[in-house]
Amino acid sequence: MKPFILGITGGIGSGKSSVGRLLASYCLAPLIDVDQCCRQLLEIDQPGWQALRAAFGPTFFHSNGELDRAALRHHIFADADIRRQVDGLLHPLAREVLQTQISLQRSRLILVEIPLLYEAGWQGQVDEVLVVYARRGVRCCRIMRRDGVGRREATRAIAAQMSLEEKAARAEQVIDNSGQWTESRVGVVALGDALSRRIPDRLPKENS
């Protein structure tokens, strides 16, 4: 039987990874992280690395051949043309890896964290979408604290993505992660219980 695939998305600084990990643990469900898939694609000589090297030459690479991820991230947020070009190169590769990872699972419920789900047009890859929402000011503070950047760069990173208000309006499920984590946990547990009721044949042993 085809598994139920829940896509988890949000925006930079919204806390989608924390919500995804908790939901996966509570539901005893596998969690596939598309960002992690992309990181692996960008290791030396991997398909993503080769695609960027062919497109940009040594621009975003260290002298030892490793990708300069900080420089690439800075230019992606600062230049929409570069962002579109990089997305066009990496998204098809990441989608192929995602489909392979899904095919390897044996669970009735699969969680997939896709940061740019709507931007990439991947909503057709999942059965429902969960948006992890957080207010812009909260996200900005989190990015500054986490990445050690100033407010201007944090704001630019947020502006480079679709607004969370628009994402939330399009999603089947929304969890507000603007406040205390204890409050967010309540929403995650409630969603986990609802998913368990909707997928009654899912057994924990399927995820062992």
C-alpha cells in the first residue's frame, strides 16, 4: 500500500527541523531531510558539486576543491539570478535522491523535510503539507543568533523565500512555532495523534 507522505516546510529560522524531529519521534516514522540530501550531493565529485563546478568554475570553491558553502549561501540570498541558477541545477538532483529515499522506506507514514517545497513546486511529491510558522521578528533573531550574522543579512535571507503567510495559507497543516517550545510541542503531539488515527494500520515495527 502506498505510504502517506507528509511534507514539512517553513522558512529559514522557523524551526521546521525541530518540529520535524519531534513529530518523527512521536509517530515512530522515518524523516527524510532534503537539505541533508543536498549536502551529500555537494561533496567533492558528487553530482551537485560537478554541476556547480561546471556552471561557475572555481568561484564558490576552496583551493582544495571543497565547496565554499558560506560564500554560495551569501550569493544565493543576495542575487536572485544566481539563486535561480543554483536551484535549477540542484533541485532535479535532489528530487531524484528524495524519490529513491522514499522508495527504500517500509513505513505507512513518511515525513519529508523540504525547506523550499513551494518554491520548487514539489507539493505534488507529498500527500499533505505541514508548514512550521514563526513571526518574522522571531525568525530574524533566531538567524542572527544561530548564524552569527547581522540583522541586514538575516532579513535578506528571509526575503529570499516565499512568505510564511502565503505558505501557511496553502498548507493542510500549520504549527505556530513563534513562542515557547513547550507550546509548539502541544501542537506537534496533537498532529501526531491525528495522523495516527488517520493511518491506523501503521505499526512501530515497520520503522525498526
